[in-house]
Amino acid sequence: MVLFIGMLVLLTSGCRPLFESKTTTLEQGNVAADMELNHVDLFKGVGAKFQPFLGPMSGAFELSYKGTKPNVWLDIDIWKQGKKVSSAGSLGDLFFHPDLQKNHKVEVIISIETVTMDGQNEFNIIKVRTGNDSGSSLSTFTVPWDKALTSKGLIFPSDPLTFKADDSIPVWGMQATSNRMISTADLSPDSLKGLESAIIFTLRFED
């Protein structure tokens, strides 16, 4: 009887590490991916020849991740007096690829062009190209624009950004003013609150 109880204790203790190992593995699989964003100078070197076609309100960044593939959306939002007031559109699943093991990086190119229609109303034509080693796609969004907003400037991080894929983060934008003056701005919450008008591109992560 004593021998039987001893064997039972050994079997029970031997199973415990196996159970804990599975639990740890499961928890690690739920850890948010590590993200890195790098600014891309579109018009550096030979790229300067494309600036007349993309316009001055253009830019690009490269986004990559390590870990579990995140479901990343790029939201395009309209801001007025430091607050988000509406959405101009969204692009979903930026890391889509037929082979999930290969697509850990995507390049995003953005161009904003203001045009006049009917001789009166102005609109912003927003073009977004996403590309990876499997191909690329181009999306276009059209939003009304206030003609009084005559001064414009880009907002983007010049240094690499690293963050977790667990919360929304603004990554690029165009600000505009009606007083012919542009103040230096970044994508921090305090800086965004001081903007008269802006189009802000934000990464959003979904389960």
C-alpha cells in the first residue's frame, strides 16, 4: 500500500511541469507583437524625380513586426481644433500575405492632393499605396476641404518608433491653418490638441 501511494505521488508530480509548460506556451502566444516603424525619404537621390507627381504633401514609412502576426488597420481621421471629428476611411490587414511566414514588413506611401471641383468646392484626394514582396495595392479617398486652410505641413516621426501591437498610435499626418502660419508639431497627444485642422493616419490593432 505504501509503495502504491509513493508511485501515485511520483506520477502526479511528474505531470505537473508538463501542464505548466503548456499554459506558459499558450500565454506567450497571446503576447502582443513588437512593432517597428521607420520613416522613408521618398525623394532622396533618384527618388526626387517622383516628387512632381506625388506632390509636396507626400510621405512614406515602413512597418514591421516580430512575434504573432497582428491585424493592423490604418485609419484616416479628420481633426478640427485638436479633436477627431470624422473618419475619411480605413485600410485593413496591412500585413496580409498568402504566406503568413513571409510577410513581416509592409511599406506605406501616402499622397494628399487638394483639388478644386465645380470651380468652387475644394477636396483632398488621399492616395495610399501599400506594398510587400507579394505585390501592392492603391486606395483612394476623397474628403471635403475648407478653402480657408491655405497653409499646410507634414507631421511624421523622423526617428524609428518601437511599440507593442496593443493600442492605437498616430504615425503620419498633414496639418493645415487659416492664418498662413505653421507651428512645429509632432504626433503626441498634447501636440495634436493644438492643431487647427489635420488629417491624421493612425494604426489600430484588432483581435
